[in-house]
Amino acid sequence: MNTVALGPLALALAAAPLLPGLINRVKAFFAGRRGPPLFQLYYDLAKLLRKGAVYSRTTTWVFRASPAVGVAAGALALALLPSGGTPALLAFPGDFVLLVYLLGLARFFLVLAALDTGSSFEGLGASREVAFSALAEPAFLIALAALARASGSLSLSGLLGAGGGELPVRLPLLLLAAAALMLVLLTENARVPVDDPNTHLELTMLHEVLVLDYSGPDLAFALYAAALKLWLFGAVLVRTLTGWLPGSPALQTAIFLAGLVTVALAVGVIESCMARLRLTRVPHLLIAANAFALLAVLLGMRQG
Amino acid sequence: MNGLPLLVAVPALAGLATLALRTPRLRRGLLLGAAVTHAVLTLGGWRYRPAPAWHGWLAMDALSLLFLSLTSLLFLAAAFYAVGYLRSPQARVAETDEDENFLFNPVPEAVFCSCLLFFLGAMTLVILSRHFGLFWVAMEATTLASAPLIFFHRTPRSLEATWKYLLICSVGIALALLGTFFLAAAAGAGADLKLDALLRGAAQLDPRWLKAAALLLFVGYGTKMGLAPLHAWLPDAHSEAPSVVSALLSGALLNTAWLGILRIHQICCAAGLEAFSRDLLVLFGLLSLGVAAVFIIGQADYKRLLAYSSVEHMGILALGLGLGGAAVYGSLLHAAGHSLVKATLFMTAGNLLAAYRTKAVADVRGALTLVPVSGALWLAGLFAITGAPPFVTFLSEFIILQAAVQSSRWGVVVVILLLLAVIFVSMAAIFLRMTLGHAPKQPASATAPGESRWVVLPPLALAALALVLGVWLPAPLTAVLREAAALLGGG
Amino acid sequence: MMLHSLTSLLLVFLVLANLRLLGASRLNVCIRTVAAQGVALSLLPLLNASGLSLTSFHALALPTATALVKGALFPWLLFRALREAHVQREVEPYVGFTPSLLFGVGSLAVGGHLAARLPLPGGSPLLVPVALATMLTGLFLIIARRQALMQVVGYLALENGIFAFGASVMKEAPLLVEMGILLDVFVAVFIMGITVFHISREFEHTDTERLSALKDWSP
């Protein structure tokens, strides 16, 4: 265990709710509004934690456990990620598979809880979530495998860090993997063009509909888990692109945070400029993500 | 002046000239003239083998001489037949089918004549080319030159056949292009795709790439040649094209595609992959025989019947080469025999079609009484195509079987004999029903043009040649056949 | 090294074009995409030459001719056929778009698998997989789309894949052969265009499924 990494982990857990706020500010800027404050999600979380929870009579313990599992899985997954300069808190060969499965576990509970409510809308959302993730998960895994192959390391700390080979050779590979990861990020976090977080039409929603029945602290947990997930995918994306940069830990941390802000800005810009895709078109996007990831693998097959 | 470029240039230039000519008489004269010139030039090759031309891009070895002579001879016959065909009202009033009872204006005759000539030029280029790239270019050109020929009648059915022919052959040939590139990959950097260079450096070829290349070239040129299961276009194109075009497709074009397979086989032998290539050929051969037998049984359309018979004979050619040894000689002789006989049959089928106005077997009766010469030719063709003595096809099939027996491949022998027997019985049943009996008393016979000399003499001459070769093989021909067989690693 | 990355970029573009071909529902989109793919291809020989040598006639003639034929002539021919044949603008798939796209990704995997068995010294490691995937995409389009014109597009994609492979293997290919190949493909598309026109006139559609008068099995 690498205790130096406790600092970045604490930072991630604390700063994660900032990213949605940042995205919202960007969107507001593009729309010519002032928009909600940067810390809006913190206010929301604080307010929700003070409230009591309401449960439907049809729900069981699965429904109550799901938000906690989400937060726990997210936090554990973050512990596997290297942030700027320092290796991850937990690092062992093959930990990227654990990362994918932790996310899968969180999703499993989220979907189960949605089904637990017995609402048809939530069932609809659950089915969509599963359908899309069936394509997004392979893309994520293949992209990570490509990075592992190129860097020769099976641990996230290695494969998201400085891999082997000179940069010009690896650049196409990194860009391809990053393109795949960006598309996965948009899908997994239910952003435009996959899902529009602003709408509250049950028929079109993905993430929003899954947490529709939560209230009070449970909703706070669910929202916080979502923020952690966004931070997580952003971190993977940023480390993929900047992992090779040299520099002191402090400089690397700065670069890392700057990268995350850039990702949030990019998501905001995409969300402001694009419309949501038709639902049947979303798989096409994810298939393209798979193609990118696969190309990255092929490119890494015979380096040099 | 070297004769080789001339062989390609004469038909190509004549084809261009035909497009410009206005009078039918001149056009037909030019067609005949070009065919005769081509034949004379080819005949010259038997006396003095011309030296390679164009820095070794074109050359004539025993194999090319053999196939060029066949092509040239068949084209000569076809040119005469085509003139007779174009003079007949059949060419102007397209054949009518019972189910599609409307008439179409055929493509202007000029396009037909010039496409025929371009077709000859492209086939000559294929046969003479020593470079795999040029070979491919010429092979695709044969497809493109012959597509308008198949479309000559402009009926919906011929349109469908043309579309299938174009698409299937283009895709197949595209695979052959990939195979050609694979061959370049096998040869490594700075590859020279000339046949002679590849044969010289065969030992250095990467066997993995070469195997993949051979497979792709077999599939690609095999599509063009009509080996099962790649034969899908063949029955459609052969049945819907004018009969003279069918004769050329079956007798000459399939042979040129076969030459592509022979060339890659040559390289495989030189590179020590002979067993691989021969196994593939035997497999394709048996499959073709089997598929042909299944579709010949009870075939309702006699031109399709002939087309499937072509699939069968292409299978026999592949088998002969695959068996190796003396069978290679047999296979080459069979290629010659099949060309002569199949061209005879297709031309005769054209005469029957003109007389009966139908391609349905069920509606043709008593051909011997209605069109005596064609009926007799049809009957003779039956025996020739099924390999009955004394035709040359009997001789060649016998040599192939003998070689199979000598190498004790009993399984192959039994399968061949069985399939040949099935084909013989089913073809005989159909052919006999068509020739014997009473001719139907329908008005079609009244309007039938009778048998003009133009359309009877060419098939008659070809059939006679097939008969003569069956009893007497001239020494120069045997020598060339032996030389060609030696190139392919056979005795 | 810079060239290497550029080649990879071009190859990625080819794959994206494949996916667009597989996922597009409009004929004109497909025609434009396959043309763009052809133009991208024409740059490959330039990048593959050792260093960017734009001096020799040979090095320039082929890319220029390819770009002209694939980028300008083919779309012109196909759009003319599309206009004059009054065909439906939908591609009318037998296989839906999502399975088609999955096939596209699968073809890439197959290409990678085959490329691992057939090593090609030098060049981008993406080349063989992408070329094979493009060929498979072309073949798939020929099989899985009903529109006659779409089959021509598939043929062109197949040709593009073969060309991509050839451009990297045949580094010193004789100009004669390359031009001959280009001419053949051009004439093929020309004749196919004419045939499509005739098909639409005779049958008042270009649905190849209904071209089924000639067969031996009648169900």
C-alpha cells in the first residue's frame, strides 16, 4: 500500500462534485446565462443529507443498499487510479480488470435497485443502461488492454503512467485509446450525445430515471457516486494522454488537475453544441468506440 | 517486328475500327479479317516461336501457344458463326420467352462486333502476359469486354445475367488481385511479378504468404473459370448470352482463367508447395464434378445444361492437374477437347434455338428431322462431351483416369467414374429426347430460317477436328502438349 | 516517424469510413464516403515511399490519378446513375445497421488475427488489419444490401481495401500495371452504372432481391 497516495485520493473524494458544477457553468456560459454556482452540488448534497428518506412499499434492502454500494465501489476504484506523480494507493498486476468489475458491480446494484421499485419507467431505464453498457464495457476494457499492451504493464499505475516507446510512435495509439475512452465517458456518465441530463422525460432518460425514486440521503449518495464516476473516467482519460509527461509530483498533480478541468470543459462544450442522439443511434457511437479501442490494440501489437 | 504485340493489337485496333464503321457488310468483313489475321499469326507461332517482347512482359511458351491456338481457332469459327447469326432475323428480333413476351431492340451490331474483338484482344493479352499484374489487368478486361455481349438481347433475363456476371466475376477477380499483391508480399521488397523472376526466386518466397496468395488466386480465377462452388454466374451468363458468345465464354474464356491457375501452380511447384496446390485442385475438381452432376440431372434448359457441363469439365481439368504425373498431359489435352466440343455444342444450341425459339428441353423434339445437320451435330456432341470414343475427350479422360489408377487413388477414381456415369445418363436422356421423335408442327418451323451454311459449317468443322484428334494426334501438337505438361511438373 | 503517425491516421480514417458505410442508411452518403475513402487511400503511396519524395513522376502520377478517379469520377458516375435511374435513396439492408456495424468491428478483429499470422515487414502495424477489414466490409455490403448501386459501393470498398494493401506491398510496382488496374476498375464501375440504369428502366426498381428469374431451384 502506498500511503503517499492517500492525499490524491482524499482530493478526488472531496473535489469530485466540482466537475458537474463546472460542466453546468460552461453550459450556462454558452447559453448566455449566469448558471448555478460552482459548488451547487455540494449545497445539494448537504441539503439532501439533512433530510429524511422516503421508501416505496415495494422496495427491499437492495434499493437501500444500492447508493452505498455505488459510493463504496467508486471510492475503491479511485484508490486503484494513479493521479499525478504518485502511483495508486492499491496497485497490483491486473488491477484494471478489478476497476472494470467495480464499476460493473455499482451498475449491477443500480439496475437492480431500479427494478426493485417496480416502476415501468425505471425498468425502461434499467434496460437501456444495461444495453448501452454491454457495448461500453468492452470498449473500456479493450482500450485499457491496448494501453497495457503498449506500456507492458498490467497495473493501472503502470499503464496510465509513462509507458515504453518514444512518443511519436505511441501518439496515434494514445489518441485512439483516448477517443474510445472519451466516448465511454460520455456514455457511462449519461452525458450528451448519449443522454441529456437536463431532460426529465422518463422516456428518454438514462441515469436520471434510475435514481428517480431516491430521496434524502440516498439521493445524495447516488448523486455523489455519479460525481465519483465522472471523476474516475476523467482521470483515466487525462492520465492516458498526459501520463508520459515528466516532472515533479507537484507539477504532475497540477497537470492532472488541469487536465480534469479541461475534460469537464470539453464535456460542457460538447453538451452545448450537440443534440442528444436518437436512442437507436447510441449503439453506433459505442461501436465506433470499440473500433477505436481495437485499432489501438492492433497498433500496439507490433511496436517497433 | 515481333509478332506478339501484333497479336494483341490486331483485334484491339479492329475493335476500335468497327465502332467507327457504318455499314454492316464492312463491319462483318473486318470481324472476319481480324479473326483470320489472328489465326494466321498464331499459326506462325507453331513454326517460329516468337521471342519475348516488351522487356519480357509478353512471351510465348508451350502453354500459351496451346491456349492461344485454341482461342484463335474458336474465335475464327465464332466469327463466321457470328456473321451468320447477325444476318439472321434472330439477331434483329430478339428471342422471345413464353413468360416474357416482349421484344427488345438489341444493342447496335457495331458494339457487338467491337466487343467481340476487344474480348479476343483481352484474352490474347491474358494468354501472352508473363507478368501477374498485367495478367490481372487483362483478365478483368475480358470480363468487361464480354459483359455487353451477354446483354446483347436486352431482355430482363439477360440483364439479370449480365449483372450477376459483372458483379460475381469482378469480386472474384478482385480477390485474385489481392492474391497478386500477396504474391508480391511473398517475394518481399522490390518484388518483380514477372513469372520468370518468380520461378527463379521461388525458393526465397515466404511460404505463408505464398499459400495465402495461391488460395486467393485459385478462388479468384476459379470464379472466372466456373469451379464449384464459385460457379454461380456461369449457368446464367451462358444461357442468356447469344449462343456464339456462350461458345466463346465456355470454350475460350474459361481456358484463359484456367491458365491463371496453371501459372500459380507453376510457382507453387517451384517453391515446394506442390502438394498443397494439388490437394486444393483435387478438392475443387471433385466439388465441381459433383455440383455439375446434381444440376445436370433433369435440367429443363438445354443451354443451362451445357453450362453445367462446362462446370463439370473445368472440374476434370482441375482434377487432372491435381492428380499430377501423366494426368497433367491428359488435363491439357482435355482442355483442348472440351473447347472444341463445347463450342460445337453451343453453336448447335444456337441453331436449335433459332429453329424452335425456346430453350426449354421439353419443347424441343425431333431435331434430326427439323434441322438435320444441327440435330446430327447435337447427337455427336453428346457423345463427344460425355467422353465417348472415338472423340478426343475420351482419350484425355482416359489418360487422367489411368494416371489416377496408377497412383492408386481409388477413392478419386470411383467418385469420378460414378459422377461421369450419372452425367452421361442424364445428358443422354435429355439429348436423345430432343433429337429423336417427331418435330412439333408449330408455326415456328415455318419462320425458321433453315440452316444457313454460316451457322452450320463452323460447328461442323470443330466437331470434325475433335473427332480427328481422337484418332490421330499430330506430332507437333503432342510435342507442345508434352512441353506444356513438363512446365507444370507433369510427365 | 512523423510519416508513420500520418499513415496510422489515414488508416484510422479508412476504418471510420468503413463504419460510416456500414451504418449509413442513405445511398448518397455511402457514395460520398467511399469516394472520401478512395481519396484518403491515394495518399498512402506518398507516405509509404521512403521519405516524402514528391520529385519523381511515378511517385506523383499514381496518387493523382487515383484521387481523380476515386474521388471525382466514381462519385460522378454513381450520382448520375442515382439521378437517372430514379432509384430509392435508401440502401435497404438485409442486415440491420447495428449488426452491420458490429460486423465492421469484428472484421477489424479478424484482420488483426490474420495479420498476426502473416507478418509484413515494415510499414504500419495497422495496415494489414485495416486493409483486410475494408475488404471484408466491401464484401459484406455486397451481400447485405439490396440496392444494386450499394453493391457497386461495396465493390469499390473491396477495391479500396485491396488497393490499400497493394500500395504498401508493391512499392516499385510498374506504372503500367497500376494504371491498368485503375482503368479496369473505372471501366467496371462505368459498365455497372450503365447496367444499373438499364435495370431500373426494365424493372422500375434496383432491388437485387427481385432479380431472381434465373435459378435452378424453385422453392
